[in-house]
Amino acid sequence: MNLLWLQSGGCGGCTMSLLCADSSDLLGSLADAGIRILWHPSLSEESGAEALDLLAACAAGETPIDLLCVEGALLRGPDGSGRFHVLGGSGKPMIAWVRELAARARYTLAIGSCAAWGGVTAAGSNPAGACGLQYDGEAAGGLLGAAYRSTAGLPVINVAGCPTHPGWVIETLMALALGQFDGDALDALARPRFFADQLVHHGCARNEYYEFKASAEKPSDQGCLMENMGCKGTQAHADCNLRPWNGGGSCTRGGYACISCTEPGFEEPGHPFVQTPKVAGIPIGLPSDMPKAWFVALAALSKSATPRRVRDNAVSDHLTVTPAIRRTGLK
């Protein structure tokens, strides 16, 4: 399968993340799955006229595109002209290239939240008119329109994240190459379900603190980050703590709150990222699927039953009380 990768309005962080994949030979792994990289602006040798000739051949249908990957938001400004981002040497806006190539692509993938929803690039007053391929923030539409379908009949596949996880990209590409990916593999926001059906909360190293509602009060504390520090891990759809970056890292493991970067609109939550908004002392963002009354009752019960070890360690930057040594009673 031919893979064509374009970079639009963004930082290039999703490519950097991909290059940090656990595989020691990323390009070899893709090749073993039958995926050939036609062109990537950072990884390919072709540049200048060679690259433009290749893109023109793809747009004309002379060279098939099986996998069109777009990284970064699409810049429609000024006034819908797209002239804020002209592909170097072509004289043509990137949004025009993307529209032509997406019409030919067997599958179109938005790599990262900028390409999926607009992301950080679309934050603030958004003078560049940044949007995603098939979403403009939370609204369906974006550059290609809500009705867009690739030649295989699928909408844009939103491999969201800021940056996206390398495993999400590689597994999606390989599933497509093996013919094991269809519409049922996408959630309601067209994200691959193999990661989007999970919550960041699943596998979080701070889950014991969450269970007892033993909360961190400052950035260096070990306690749960939900109550005071802005963590949205109980609501965010991703498997970051089940499949950590480079085998061991995630935002919460590094002491930083989950900001739900796989969701549209994450870049402008309306409050500081590391602060939990509350009403009458109750966090506004409650865990998915949990009614407020249940949460209040559970929190009160949990806090009353919190062991001293958990309570003291939650507001410390290191273990101050270690677990007791007791016989398990198992034979």
C-alpha cells in the first residue's frame, strides 16, 4: 500500500512521536506490512521539483494513494483562500492539495488532534482559520465536509492526540494494510476504537489514591490529580496508561494532569489546565458514566475509610509511609 504523508499547520510533534516508536526499525516494520512510504516531508529524500511531481501524479490518479496521512491543522485563511499556507514551490495552498489528494485516497487519516479537530493551532481567535480534516472543533465539517468518504467508503480516521501515540498510528496503518479495519472499528468521533474505547484512568499508577479520594494538593504530590489538579483521566478516551510512551511514560506517571488531548476542544477548557473547576466543592468534570449523587456519596465514604498510609503519601513527593507487612492468609 502506498502511504503519502503531508504536514500542515502544526509543530511536527506527531512525526517526532512516531519516530520514538518502540520498534527499532519503524520503516522496516511498515515495509513488512506491505506499506511503502511514497513521500514524507521530513523522512523522504525527494524535495523540490521531485516532490511536487510525485504529488501531482498522485492528485492526477497516476500514482495510487492507499493511505493519505495529514498531520497538522488545515489553514483556510485568509478569507477561505488558504494562502496562509502555500506548499513550497507549488504556488497552490495546502488545503487545495489536501482536497485533491483526499478525493483519490483509499483511506484518509488525521494524524494528531490538530489534523482531527483543529487542536492547539485553532485556539484563541484563530486568525489562520485552522480546522481539522472533517471536524472544526466539536462540529462535524472541517475542510472536507461531514459527508466526505474516502474511496473505501470510510470517513476520515481520527488518530487523535497531542501528540498522538506512535502505537496508535502504527496499529491503525497495519490494520488497514491487513484488511482488518472497517467502519465498526471507529467510535462516534471516528477514532480507532482499539485505543478510544479505553479511558486514561485505566491503568493509572495513581488509582489507589483515586479510590480513596486521597488527592494531590500541589504538582509534586503523589495523590490523585482529579480533585484539585485538573486531571480528566476518568473522562478522556485513550489507553495512555495501558500502553505508555517508550514503554514507561504517560502524563499522569510524569506527575502532570491528563488534559484529554484526544478530544475536540481540549485546547481551550475555559480554566487553567492544572486546576479543577468546582461547584460547591464538587468537581464539574465527573468520571464517565457516574451520576453526581453517586460520586458525592462514594467520595464521602472513601475519604472516611482512607488508610493513613494513603492519606499521608498523597500529599508528599515520596513515600512517607510504606505498606504494612502482613500475611495474606492464602495457602
